[in-house]
Amino acid sequence: MDTIVIGAGQSGLAAACALRDAGRTPVILEAGHTPTGSWSSYYDSLTLFSPARYSALPGQDFPGDGDHYPTRDEVVAYLQRYADSLDVEIRTGTHVTAVAADGSGGFLVHTAAGDTLRAMGVIAASGSFGNPYIPALPGQDDYTGQALHVADYRNPKHYAGRRVVVVGAGNSAVQVGYELAEVATVTLATRQLIQFMPQFIGGKDVHYWHTTTGFDSLPPHWLARIATGTPVLDTGDYAASLEAGRWDRRPMFTAFDGHEIIWADGEREHVDTVIYATGYLPHLDYLAPLGALDANGLPLHDSGISTTHLGLGYVGLEFQRSFASNTLRRVYQDAEHVTAPLAAHASKSLAAYSL
């Protein structure tokens, strides 16, 4: 094959589009049964933090009012339509278990079904939903309450009347904590104060300013200089709800003990459910046999281009090249950057192979 793209979420579809535009013939392998990535597995009430006009892939506008905030199901439908319009081969239900070198500059891609596919190039666009991060805390394994990552949370109906602690200070933690507060007693446990950012500045959505000022394209090393935490976009409801005492925020607890947690000040409290909204790590375990990952399982790359193997690239990594690298509005730019050298490599390799 020319180039195999692993994953058919927004990153994989963007990568395939960029490869197609570069004259290549990509094949997408997707573990799920639809070419929509992990979107259908997110919690029911999830809405994008960016308006529809800033939430589209190239060549297909997001339908509806450009100023509305698309729901999870709208994104799923959009990605399905986008996949249908790409005119590239997409194999769903194909779980990649390992990628290895073939000894001649290409790759062998092994699947759970026992198939081995050979390709000149590979783009890992499998996202991170399959690798949720949960911090390690003393007593965690013996906690007798319910503990889950937000990846496994769907809606608040099962938490009515419970004491719930949500761990995290980002957008998902606040959104989930806010809706749970309608039916449960909720605290956000965080290592720093929640940093609310207004959704509208000067009458325009903050994403208008992100795009027009160039903030979206700032390289990661510049972001490291100015970042002071994770901003939570707020139309005013979240901060007002917190100030009104509908839910609260406390410094992160230090340990579990049976059915209790131990707060930073030493107080013990019986807690029914702990929900970790603590983010995700790249889901790339299938690249371990290739030697493309560091000791922590993170990819060795420069702006998405592998530093260990010619012909290997990544699309959809957080802060891969910019603040918005793994978002619908910016992922194609990263895909273009990665596919240019991969397309050249695949072209040379296929030409040599044909000889």
C-alpha cells in the first residue's frame, strides 16, 4: 500500500484528505465500526467549545448557524458525512495491534484479525481517548466507592443524591461538574484555581480572536512561556454557579482510605463517586514494537514527523505544532505539514519497489 492512516476520527480523516490532495492513495484503518473516531463515546451533553464556523475540516462547512456550538451527535454526523465524501478507502472494524519495520524502508501493519498489511508510509492518528490518564494516589486501589474516568461518564441520571468529587480544572471537569450539581453534591478537586475565560470578548467569540490574531498557530514553546493553567471557556453560567454555591472547588485531596478521601487539610469525607477529568495520553501502544516511542510511551517526533523512522508521522497530538493542533479547526494544517515529507518518501519507495 501507499500510506496507511491509523484512526478515522477527525485527525485520521484530515490526514487522509491531505494525502489525497498530495496525490497519494491512503487507506484508513479504524478500530470502531464507524469513521467518526471516539466522538460517539463522549458524554451525552458534550458540546464543542468553538462555534460551528470554527469547527470544520477543509472542503466541508459545518452545517447550521455558524455561531451555534455543535453537540456531540452533530459532530458525529458531520464526520460521517465528511468520511463519505473523501473518496478514500476506509476499513472499519480493523484494530491495529502492532507496526513493525519491513526491512526495506516500509512498514508491516498487523491487525487483531491476523492480517499483515505492508505500506510505504504510516500516519498514527489514533487520538488519545483509548488511553485516559488517571493520577496515582495512596489507597486508590482499595477505594470502595465508585471511581471512573470521564471517558466512561455519560450523563447525571445515575448519580442522583450522591456525593461526587470531580478531579480536574479543565473544560470537561467544569462541564460535567456543573451538570452533576443539578442532581448531586459536587466538588471539583483541583491543584490550582479554576481559570475562567470569557467565551465572548468585544461581542465576538474568543475563537474569532484566536484565529484573527494568530494565537491558534503559536508554536508550543511560546505557549509554555505564557501558559498559567487550563482556561475554561465560560458564558458566565459556570462561574456564577460556583459563586452561588451550587457546587464548590477544593484543593486536590491527597489519598483514599476505604470509602473516604482525605483532603489536603486532613479532613476525611465519605465520597460515593470520584470522576477523573484528568485528560488523556496518546494511544500509540501499537508502535512500541517499532521502537518509535520513548520510555513513557510518548512518540519521538518533531512537529509530528517521526525522528526514529522515515515514513512515519503523527496527526492529532496535543500541542503538536500549535495551541489548536488537535482541534477540528487546525488539525488539517498539521496533517499537511506531516504528509508532505511522507508523501515524498512513499513516492520514492514505491518507485524503487516497482523496479
